[in-house]
Amino acid sequence: MKNIFLYLFGILLFVSCNSDNKGTLIQESEINIRISKDPYVVHPILSPTSRGRLISQYIFKPLADYHPVTMELHPILIENIPVGKNEIVNGEKVVSYTFTIKKDAIWSDGKPITGLDYMHTIKTVLHPQSNAIAWRPYFEFLKDIKIDPSNNKTITVYYDRSYMLSLEAALTAELLPSHISDPEQLLINIPVSDITNPIYGDSTYTTIINNINNSKNLKLNVVQSGPYEISHYEPDLYYVLQRKENYWGLNYPDNPFLQAYPEKMNFKVVPDDMTAVTMAKEESLDFVELSESNVFMDLKEDSTFNEKWRFHVPQTMLFYYMAINNKHEILGDKNVRKALAHLTDVEDYIQNINYGLGVRTTGPFHPVKKYYNNNLSEIKLDIPKAKSILKNAGWFDTNNDGILDKEIDGNKKDLTLTMHITGSTISKSIAILFQETTKQAGVKLNIVTKSYKVMKKENLSNFNFDLTLSAISTDTAPDDIADKETLSVTLTLLLMALLIL
């Protein structure tokens, strides 16, 4: 199986080049970072988008996360990454993980971080009235949580053995302070298996959950576990993160997740790329991420500018893809989808639209993943082959109007398709180039521009579309294509964009 096209871009990032004469980066006490949108919600489990994590990652910490270099799970709040143990519990095959939170791990108010906080966080996610819906699917296969009675920092979790992401799910959620949200430990005392029982939906438990739900917009004076805190902010303008004094995590200088190098980080909301560039030239920004490749490349060619700035293109966990509606009366034929694949000049898109900064892939998995298949062949642009495939599938230009047609269910149908795009620069450019190559094969392509919100409501949610260009973020965790949440969200491209069934 191959996608019509699937490629990922890097972050277009330039960084203020403050260095000594030996080229060594000098540590700044204050840095200014551009973010293109205000995340608004930076709550560790209630933030609806990944933008919130741009800031929350410095404020709240999970038990473990993926190391930026090794891409392997790395302990943060816990001593070590546990090894799973296969067990039979109550007649069920489960895998258990036992781990211990660091002895000196404390909340910002001085209270110790314990297994009670872990249990409270997971049960908050699982409670039906909680708004932490993004996290809930990862705990669907959770069977139980137990705290060591002799050491409340040692926890054992039990997962259904069939769930391949059990370790990742068990370790990567940021913790909430139970002594703040649930001081009487009411949620903690509910058995995992009973958390959805209506008896735990009465006013007492509802009050706890509602208080947590309503805390999603809190940003100041929040009890937290990370090395920074938000000292002040202005919606749509900026967030100021101040380094905490005497932070316990600084006792682990080799752990990249627990460090706090600059004293202050100013996240400035700058939606427009050119405005961000102007601010960079005025030295009011130190880190700038760009969305437009042409702006990035022009700056690299600016000798005066690049004397003071360093340019980086680290790859992101982001795919750009074309989704095809397999339920469509024309696109339901895999031969039509094969022909469209040969009318897609992916290399041209990457080289001429994105200045060669993209990386082509041949499947739904990121190339950095160990199980990525490097032996799959890429589908090449081949207009004559596309014409041949369509001819063999019964498509001919019977009225010489330049558009192929075919009788389907007794009705003559032109090979006319509509592509929905959001109107971004890259989507417009790809759509126009694709329109040119499809025309050469006798396929008429109409282009319709809509906002993603409208498109999702009117077209994508009910399969009322032919083709669309989109992007999707993946995670550093292993891809579980059997997981229903993964299928419905993370791997949308497998549901809608497969060329060959």
C-alpha cells in the first residue's frame, strides 16, 4: 500500500547567533521566542492542541518522555524506565510496570510528588465528566493502579497485555497535584474498574471534576513540577516564563528535561512571518520559527542577516498529504487512484515549493522510526502511464472536450474532481501544479478554498469531498495502527488517502 504522496517538512528555524570568538554559544539570562499563535490553554491534560505544550512542557513534567537525541523513553520524575512483567490477574493476561518517583521530586509548594498524584491524574482523565478527552483513549486498556503501602512513591500499573503502547501511556502524562485538586482523596479511592459507575457522578465527585475542568485557563500561581512558572502574560501578545529558584531538578544536570538555562523565557505571539523577521532584525527575538520556506531561504541568502543568525531545519513529526475519498463513485476505483498517483510530482513540490526542505516518505510512518520500511518504491510522475491506467479502466474522451468520461451505473460521468484546500501558500501551489498534470491526462480538477474549520464540518466529517490537501502531526511513540483513536485521528491518511486497498 502506498499513499498518493506523503512527505514531511522540517521546522524552519533561525536562532540568534550569540557566541564568543571561539564559536561557543553564550548562555543568555533572557531569551525571546516567537510563537505564531496563542495556545490559550497550557493545562497539562486539558490543552486541546499541541501548541499548549510549547509552554506547558517547561511548567509540568511527566514521569518520562522521549529523549531529543536518542528518541527513546527517558526518565524524568522517575528513577528508571520499568521493564514490563507478564502476569495473570483475576484470570486476565496483563503486563505490569513498577516504577519509583525520585525521592527529591517535589511540587512548587514543597509537597512531595507521590503515587497519589499519579493515581489522581489518571482517574481524573478516566472520569466521564472530565474534559481530558485527548488522553482518555490511552487509558482504555488500563486495568489497575497500586501504590506500595510502604513507599507511596512506588507505583505499579497493570495494562491489558494486548495494548502495545501500555508503557508509553503509563509514563507520559503530566501529573496533577492531588493535594490541590482532591485533598480528601475521593477520586483516588475509586477503583479503576468503577470510575465510570454512575454512583461516582454525584455532586461530590462532580464538584472535584468541575473544579479541574474550570482550572484549564489558570496560568499564574499554579502548583507545578517543572523548572519554570508563568510570571505574567497578555493574551495574544506574550507569555513570560521565569526560572524557579532552588528547583529540585537541577540536581540532575544530565537530564535535559529538568534543566533551566535562561532565567527568563519570553514567548511572543507573532502571527505574521514578515513581522517576525522585522522583529528579528531589530533584535527583539532570539528564536524564530517560520512557516514560509521562501522567507527562510531569502534570509539565508542575506549576508548581513546571516552573520548574526544561525539557520536550522530540524525535521518535525508532521506529514503533508493528499486525502482521497474512497467512498466516491469515481475514486472508489483503485485504478483511478493509481493514475492520480502517477500524476503527482512530489519531487517537484518539495524542490520548487519548499526549496528542497521536505523529505519524501513511502508510508504513514515517520522515517526516524526504527520500523520505517526503506525498501518501498516511490511512485513516480508518469503521465503516459496514468493515461494507460485510465484507458484500461474504461475512461475515454468520447466527445473530444479534453475530459475523459465513462458510463457509471447507466449515466455518463466526466472525470471531474474537486480538491478542497485551506488557502495556505503551500496548498495553493500544490493544487495548481496538480491541476496542470491532471489536465494533461484528461482529468479536470476544480479547486475550492475553505477554512479548515468549515471544511471539517461540511466535508471531511461526512465524506462529502473528493480530494483534499492536509497535514497531520504524529508522535514519537510507536504507531499503534490498531488503536481506534490512532485510526480516527493520527492516521486519518490511512482511512481516506489509501491508493490501493
